[in-house]
Amino acid sequence: MVSVNSEILNLKGPAWNVGSACASGNVAIATVMDLIRSGRAAAMMVTAAVEEPEIVALQSMALLCAL
């Protein structure tokens, strides 16, 4: 998924997968925040795949404008 997103959006820079089970999203966001705060990156993108989205989760993401 990481390389496909990078190619489609013509993104440059590091790309990696984070495997931390349920905490993967938190680990990815914390890592990105550290890179931006330290000045090593101006902007970054975090993506995640949802296997079986539930209606409540989809509604929550929509309310957060995360879809």
C-alpha cells in the first residue's frame, strides 16, 4: 500500500509499513509527528487499511473529515 500511494501521488521521501497490531496507527502518527517537529520532514502522510469497517467507525471518520 505504501509504494502504491507514493507512486499515485508522486510522493518523495521515506516510506515504510508499521506493524504494531492495534497500536499501528498510534505508532505511525507519533513517528510522523516526531519527524515533523524535529524538522526532518515538512509534511508526511499516514494511511491505514481497514479490513471490516463498521458503520459507527465510518460515521466517526466522516465526522472528523477523515474520509
